[in-house]
Amino acid sequence: MMIRSPIEISKLLAYNRWANARMLEPVAALSTEKWARELGGSFGSVHGTLTHLYGGEWIWLQRARGSSPKALPAMEEVPDADALRGKWRSLEDEIAEFAKDLTTPSLARPMTYTNFVGTKWTYTLSDILFDLVNHSTYHRGQVATLLRQLGETPVSTDYVRFLDGDGLAPPDRTPGEIVRLFAYNRWANMRVHRATRDITPEEYGRTIGGSFTTLRDTLTHVYGADWVWLERFAGRSPRALPKGNEAGTPKDLETMWREVEEYWAALVGEVESARMRERLDYVAFSGDAFSRPIGDVLVHVVNHSTYHRGQIATLTRQLGRQPATTDYLMMLDERT
């Protein structure tokens, strides 16, 4: 059993609150028409996507407390951005209060709940709270895509940006935690590959809008970020990400990505607990030098991929295709 520390979970929840606040900044300026405009994707509109994101955090808190609600909050309960922000602040206060009492034994405790169709599921409290954050990261990526398609500019919610301002020492992390995190990342990426193998060349390069405008360029960005961080661990500091045209088809990209993931699996398999607090020095694309704790960087790599997998799902749906489901808890179920 792999259990995260109370400090690690509290830090992830603090990041989640910070990221939600930044995500909502440009949302506050949306007109009523843009708030409700149907754009396709998993939940149609900014309103629908944000309601789901808020509802996901609400229901996981209820399940962490031992209850099993029968449905998520309805869109009518949060009719506009102000109403949503007010409810979300109250929810985040509840989550923060809940997190104050976390201990290693409580995080290891199995929590059983009944889902909406009557099936019982059991996970540790540690995994439930991690999934709360991971799920929100995924859907924040979708909100960013919709905002760009509406002509608005989303705010960065990268985990490393949060780290620059949180002032907290990196929590203790175990090699097992990091190995599982990267196993999840690889599993999720492989599911994305399977869902996009039959995309036509025209669909692959079609301009849809969003952070990277096409499915090809969005997929290439996720691959490129995985590649560039691997390069930084090797002591190199590339000055640019790979270009989308370097992977002419989804199959080409999958082949390139599998090689990178093999290197990641080898790297995280050798990282010992003592190294988590050591620092990785690198130069960013801007030319600025950074020095970050290795454990924090590794968490960022996976969080970044989760965010953009949410965007890939939105673009895939807008192309009329079925995206992959990449929930963290689904991976645990498959490996049980």
C-alpha cells in the first residue's frame, strides 16, 4: 500500500485552491452569453464544465467524510460565476478544515462509498484526496481551452508556479509514490494514444482553437514537456519544445512518446527518498535559471500532463470522437 504523507496531501490541496482561484479570474469577466455558450466537449459550456469541476470536489469531500450522495450539484444551483465562486469558497474552506486533521493512519484508512448507479467502491483516503486534485487539474485544462475558444486568455495554473510562491519546504516523498505517479501518467497517455489512433490526417491537423489550436499540436506539447523535463534531468536545457510537424501522424507520435516513457520509467525507478529534496538546476526557455526540489519537479511533470489530457479530451469530442477516460482511480481498479 502506498500512502502519501499528510503534508503532501495538504500541499496538493493548497495548490488546488490556488489554481482554482487563478482559473476563475478570467471567468469573472465573461458575458452571460459566453458563460453559457455551447462549444462541445464533455460538458458543453464554461458553465457546465465549471459546475462539474466544483461538483467533483464537493462529492469527493462527501465521500471522504463517509457519505454517498446520489448526484452531483446541478447547474441551476450555480447559475452564474458569482454564485459559483461563493459556493466554491465555502467548499474549499471545508476541505481545508478537513485536511487539518489528516494523519498517516487516517490517510491509509479504506473508505467505501456507493456511486450513482449503486456500485460500492473502496479506496484509501490518500487516493481519494489525490484523485480530487488530479480530477480538478484535468478539468481546469478543459476550462482553459473553452476560454481561448471564446477569445479570452486563461491564467497559468502550473504546479511549479504555485511552488514559487508557497514558501513551504518540499514534503517527504517515497520512491513508491513517484513510481506509481509515473505509472499512472504512462497508463493515461497510452489510453489517449489508443483513442486517437484512428484520427484522420485532416482531423489531426484541423484548427479548432484552444491553447495549441489543433489536436496534433496539443498532443505534441504534452509529449514535448515530458521530453524537455527528461532532458533537464540529464543535465541539458533545451531552448524549445518539439514542433507539431515532427510527429506527422498519431502513430508517429506514439512511437516517439513510448521511448521517452521508457526513459522516465528507468529514471524514477532509481530515485531514492533522499534525492527527493535535492535540487534540479536548469535554464528555462526564457534564459532564466531555476533550481527546484526533484520531488516537486516530478509531481509537476505528471500534473502538467493531466491538465493537457483534459484539453485533448475536449478537442477529441469537438472532432466528434470519443476521448479516453484517464481517471487515476480507474488505473487503480485495473491493477487490483
